[in-house]
Amino acid sequence: IGLPITADFETLDLTLQNNQAFLGSKKRINQVVVICQESRGIFAGPDADHLDEFKQRAGEDYGEPIELLTGRAEMEIQCQWDSFGRLFIRQSDPLPLTILGVMPNVQSGG
């Protein structure tokens, strides 16, 4: 018996060192790579209301559980332009999720 827990992870605003113009420009994240260890059930998106699930099933036999992922979870996510460039990750299932790193693909505009 366990208590249901929803674990949320949100990055800080994206910045570039020594580039003040990047802070004020619009940004969007259209892809993210989550580096994880023995994890499953990753949801990611620009905010808590627009999350996409990482489809993890690979070569397991019918009826067997999905194996835990150690490595890179590459995800396309919903795009939206904003001034912050934040990324939101959620785990709401009773499954392990250990995030070692997050690498967003960022586009910058005027």
C-alpha cells in the first residue's frame, strides 16, 4: 500500500551566459532529451497543462512489463513561444523516475 504522489519537475528560465539579448527574446522548446536512470512513465511539456508521454515500449514480449530506461529519452513536445523557455516534467504513476540531465532543443526568435 502506498500513497499516490505526483512528482513535478520544472526547469528555471533559459539563459545564455554573456548574452543579455537572449533573456528578452521569445523562445520555444520543441524537443527535449531527458537523461534518466532506471525510469519509466515520463511526461514532458512546456507547462503542467500540455504534457506529452514518452512512448517507451520497445521489444518486450506480449504480457511482459515495459523495461526501465537507462539512457536518453528523446521527446517531441508541444511548442509555444514565450519569454521564459521553461520545461515541465511529471511522473504521476507508481514508477521510478531518476533524472540525471535535461537537454532542450531551443529556438530563439525576435
